Amino acid sequence: MVKRALISVSNKDGIVEFAKALDSLGFEILSTGGTAKLLRSNDIDAIDVSAYTGFPEMLDGRVKTLHPKIHAALLALRDNKTHMQAAKDHEVEMIDLVVVNLYPFIETVSKSNVKESEAIEQIDIGGPSMLRSAAKNFQSVTVVTDPRDYGRVIQELKKAGKTSLETRRALAEKVFQTTSRYDGAIASWLTGGRLATITAEKVRDLRYGENPHQRAAFYRDTDNRFTNIPNATVLQGKELSYNNIMDADAAFSLIAEFREPTVTFIKHGNPCGIASADTLEEAFINGYSGDPKSAFGGIIAMNRSCTADVAEAIAKQFFELVLAPAFEEKALKILSAKPDVRVLSLGDFRIEPNQRVYRKVQGGLLIQNYDQKELTKKDLTNVSAKKPTDKQLQDLLFAWRVVRHVKSNAIVLAKNLTTVGIGAGQMSRIDSVEIAIRKAGDRVQGAVLASDAFFPFADSIQAAVQAGISAIIQPGGSKRDKEVFDAADKAGIAMVLTGTRAFLH
């Protein structure tokens, strides 16, 4: 019995090597258009699909695999005598393996100024049809849509002469995930964004959600190719909980803001201490000093490989989870003495350029772009008689980066690229100011203050000045801005505006 494969791919990564391996295993290869030309140019004997069906490609290639001989060859149940007799009567020869990936519609419409006609031409019809037919009959047909699966398929074919049912089912699952996402993207584009679809695959069930009486599971975006918690490697520790994952995400989002060695301590989704320094060890010490009491039992994240010295410092305290791009071998050995501590390796940082935030509300969904707006000195407007010094500007921009990751109303006090006091999630801004000042204690003297939104009254400025704050960064835009600016001038401190708000609810 001849083994037969049909190959028609848009993404040609690895396809020549894969086809050569199939050829060496005795597969007859059917192909179309550019894929067939590529295979033949690499000495692979590829039969045109039109020769197999007896029907030519037509309509500029829009119709080539939409033919009963193709879909009957994929859908026929091999153990059904009626199916096999019908196939024989109509001279349909079985296709055992399908290798198809789809026209790059999603990549096309993500570009700027794409013409509607260009986008429509990238809506694949034959590809999804073949994928669905083959996937439906995974009991007999192997279907591959992801080049990363080529190696697995060849390995099994070489070992057993066929793929396992488990593999065929897994590949079929991937097909329907792919076509679901593809169709969702088309529907969203055609409706001008009126329809939103999210495709995610379950990583695992969780023991419970935020509280023990809530059921929960962890899902990963099917097209996730970036650095984040779902893609992190768990090196040791207890199973991640719902709250661990939420806190770890908050920690990574914050630490990814910084280029210099930086360490942050997260508790209940908010930073309780963060510092940047010349070395990771110094950043750890300074960040922990921000609020040691709150850091207890929290999460640590760093943007450099965890060293043995940092691991030694971590091991002296109780923390739930440690995040880093990588870990020195000696550091892992030290942390292994606390086997319950969860240790996650993030790998090299690859930040998604156009992230979206999805928030489920009862009966609906909120979608927004992730806040990735970066500020520099040039973006700031000085509104006080006194201008900030270069050192104050460094601390002000540092504090602004942090305040964007603190729940509103948010106040961050910082000095020497280290947070000394944080006020989060209060219903009144003055309450957040007072909490941050209390947390800072004596360290408030000479510190700078960042506010995620404007000051509705001058009372927060007066409290900050009385405590010893030397400079303030805030968005501005209050009806009482003049009162706020005058309060800064009266106290002789510097104040700069960002012109942009940084709420985090």
C-alpha cells in the first residue's frame, strides 16, 4: 500500500528537510503551486495535486484542493467497508498525511495601510478545509500545521512506520485551535473589531482560585511567543497557585520596565520595594529595605541572572516565589535547600510590542492596549519656580516607572533609585500619601514623590512637604492645578508634569 502525503504550505520553514525525510520513508508526495516548485528544485519528486484529481488549478489558484478526490481521501474511514468501496469505485487513493499551514492573514492585516483587496486574498479557503477534513479523521490521518511538529512526526514514522494515535489526536487538537483563531481574526477584521475572540489552551487545573471555595484553571494564549509567566520554566517548588500566577505576572511586568540591574518585591499584586543599582546584589539589599515587613512571604523578581550571593540573601528570609531570566548553578543549589520555594526561569526578555489587557466583567469584556508608554526627561514639563536637579530627575523617572504598576490611587516615594514608601489602592489620594510617608519613616527626607494621577487638592502637597519630600512628578490636569503648583512653589520644591495618567485598577 502506497503511503501518500499532501504538502501545501505558506510558511516554508523546514519543509524541504521534512519532505526529504518523507521521501526517504517511501511516501508519495502531492503538492501545489509554490510548494511543489520548491520541493522539485530540491530534487524531491512532487506530484501536482491537479494530476491526482484530474482537475486543473483555476481562478488564479483560488481552486486547487477543493475537490472530492482530496476530501474523500482524507475523510474516508479506513475500517468502513462502504467508505472504502466508494473510494475504490471513484478511484480515490487515500492520503495518509497532510502538511498545511495557512495564508498569513493575521500578519497581513497587522500591517499599516493594508488594502482590503490584499487582506481578502490572504483569507485561506482550501487550507482550512483540508486541515479540518484531516483532523476530523485523526484516527487514520496525520495532520501537521505547525513546523515545530515536523521532528516529532518523522521520529515516530522512522521508529514505527506510522504515527501514534496519541500524536494524531494532539495534532488534530492543534488544527482546530489554529483554524478557530484564524477564523476569529478574519471575523474581527471584517467587523472592524466589533467581534473579539480569544483562543487559549489549558496549561492545567489549579487547586483553587483566589479563595479555596473557587474553582480555577490556568490557560495560555495559543500564539504566545514572548517572555511571560505562561512561558516560564518552573525549576523547583510547589505547584503555582492562582494568586502566585497573578503576583508573578505583576512582578514580571514591573521588572521588565528597567534596563539596569533591578530587583522588586511584590505582595498582593503591588510592589512593596524595588531598587535599581550597579549590581544585582546591591539592588536586592536596597529593594528589600523598602518595606521588609510587607516583603515577608512575597514574590521576588529580578532582571538579571540570579547569583549565588542573591540566592544566599533570599534563603535567609521567607518568600513564596523567585523570578529571574536565569539562575547560576550555585544559586539553584542554595535555593534547593528550601524545596517549597517556587523558582521560575523567564529566559531572555522578549517583550510583546502590542500587548492587550482583557478584563472580564459580568456580561461583557473590556479590552485595552497595555500601558507601555515610556517617559524621558524631554517629556516632562516643569511647573515650579525650582527645577529638579539631575539626580532628582533620575529618581522622579524611576518613581514614575514604579507608580504605573501600583494599584490606584498610587503614591510612590523614592530616593537613590530605591522606593522608600508606597501607598496603594486607597479611595482618597491623601490617604495614599500618608501611608507612603508612614512607610518611609525617616527615609522620607529628601525623597521624591510620584503620583499616578493629578492632585485634586493641595493637601497632599502640604503633607508631602511637611514630611520632607523634595520633588514631585504627577500628570497634572486638575481644576485646582494652580493651587497645587502654588503649594509647591511656596514650599520651594520642584514639580514636573508628565501630561499622562497611569491608573491601574
